[in-house]
Amino acid sequence: MEKEYDTFVQSVNDFVSGQEYELTIRDLTPGKHKYESRFVRAVVYSSAKQEGSDVLWLRFLMGLPHPEPRGIKIVAELGEYEPL
């Protein structure tokens, strides 16, 4: 089953397709862990249709979602939150 996540960004141009990033994501998949935040290293794709990827919704800092989702493939779990 494909999972869904979201993350907050300043601009949709913050990501280059196929590049690896450290992100704080929030799980949107229905169930026990919905809205749980995690700090991960992940590859972000320009399309949610990338084979083997989950769905990543981009939200602007004011909370408004970008209409087109991206693809995300989590490479490593880095913890519950981003260290300062």
C-alpha cells in the first residue's frame, strides 16, 4: 500500500528531482500513526508516479498545499525530530 506524507517548504523549487534531502515529514496514511512526524533522509521526485515511491504533499509555510504531489523514497530514519 502506498503511503502519504507531507512536509513544509518555502518554495516548490526547493527540490531537484532525484536528489536526496533531510526532511521532517508527517505521516498522512490513515491508521495508528497518522500525523506522526519523523526526521528522514529521502529522495524526492518531481512526480508521485515514480516507481517504488510514496506520495509527498508539499505545504507552504502558511499551510496551503501545492496541488501536485511529489514522490518520496525514504532512505534512512534519522529520528523523531531535526536536531538544532
